[in-house]
Amino acid sequence: MLGQGLLCTLGVEIDNRSRAVHMGAYQRIVLFNRPQERIMSAEPDHLVNLPRYPLLDPAGSELASVVESARRCLDEEALCVLPEFLMPAAIRQFREEIEALLPRAIPQENQRTAYGWMNNDEFTPPHPRAIRHHSRNQTITLDLLPKDGGMRILFFWQALTDFVRRCLGLQKLYCSACPYLALIAKVFDQGDNLPWHYDTNDGVVSLLLQAPDEGGHFEYVPYLRSESDECYEDVDKVFSGHSDRVRRPLMQPGSLVLFKGRRSIHQVSQVGATTKPRLILLFRYDREPGMVFPEATVQAVIDPRVRVHQGI
């Protein structure tokens, strides 16, 4: 049974464009009819819906109310969805930046457990720690993104970092300095997915840019495990589809999403028949400046042959 989140209520118009995709042996052919309208200014204050989210007035009561609500949602639900965070023109711009890079997207397909950071050798099926899930999707890393593109400009905008820091209830927060994984775009074509898993940290920040025609839903169970109890029986119910705690929050393109996934198991369900991929940006932050990901983690993304953080 899936519970429906009620935080996103308004949609954003999606461009009409033709698309043909062929997948095989990691080959892609992508054809687009590009819109004729001008690309909007990439200044950060032109990208964000400032009337609704007044990031340039950090001391104002309106933003303080947004921050307070975000913290409450994260504490109670492990998730905060901020609808219409991006301006409609910014959504189109970001899509176009990604679409131009789709032929260079890095494919990743493997079997992984939900506990990828742990050594799971001592467990055997059907224990949840031993269950392997098929995972398939694609990644566009920061080094591929346009140097003067809107996605980079938004991610490194100090006003956004400060806003995220306040929502997460942190004293300090910095953009990751990793030249590859600080900011990435995830691409989910037909048949792609991201299976059930936990994160190794709390405070995942994402921007949904495009939803597929069918499937590709973000699903999660808030705070399924605790610091002292892994609650394996409950995890097993999630894996078998018998849990009544799984939620599928409503998200529309342009939504900024804050999520605490270290104790909240989650997945992106398989994308069904679709004329367009699911596109989402992932922003990486840290409490200390200059954070870069370990070389093994980077290689696991840029080289699909590397097997790391799969828990097997």
C-alpha cells in the first residue's frame, strides 16, 4: 500500500519535443526538436521562484516560516518537498543543458544490496542484508556540465547553500569541492530504476526536472530503522511489497526536495513506457569545506566496471 504525499499540488507545463532513444551495449542515439525560445538569464535570482521562496531576504519572516515548515517536515516525515522552487523557464533551461549531454551520460547497471556500505558476507538469503537488487540508470557528472550553465550557477549560489543549511538545522554547510560528484544529473530511461537502499548520510538535496510518462516514482519509508535496531522484519516487508508504510510523495518538476535517507529506506521505482526520461539533479554538501569523494567512489561512477558500495 502506498501513501500519497500532499506537499506538491501544482504542476509545471512540460515542453513538447520529440525523442528517440536506442539502448544497447551502452549506445545511445538521442534526437530532439529544440525549442525556439531564448534561453533565460542564468543569474541565480532568475532561476528560483523568489516570490515564493525569498532567499534574498534571509532575515525576513516569510523565509523563516518556510524554513520552520521544512524542519518540521524533515523531523516528522524525513522528507520536505518545496514545489515550484524553480521558475518554469529555468526548468526548460536545465533540461536543455542535460539533453545536450545525454550521449555522454555514464551508464551504470549492477546488482546491489540496500546496505552497500557494510560487509554483508555473513548473511545469506532471504535475510535483507543478503538480498541483491537490480539497479540501472545513468549519471552526468559535474565535469561534463557547462561551465557557465544554470545548474552550476544555482548549485554554487551562496544564498541557496544558506537556505539548505537552515532547513537542515546545521550551523555550517559547504558545497562539495569534488570535481565529479559535487553536482550530478541522474537519468532514468525506460526500464531504469534505483532499488531500495539507505544513504550513508542525512540531508540529500535534489531538484526534479522531468518525470517520465509511467513509473519512476520516488518511494520511501520514513525512519524505518533506528540507531539501535535495523528492524529487518520491516525491511523484509518492504522488499516483498507487503509493507503498509511505503509512501509515494507527490512531486512535480521544479520541486526542491530535502530528504533524510540514512534511516529512511527508499527507491526510485522502475520507469515504464515513456517518451522522456526522468531527470533529477543531486546537490552534494558537507559540514566542512573542501570535501571531495574518495577515489574509489568517483571511479564507481565514472567507470561502470568498478564494483564499490554495492554491499556484495
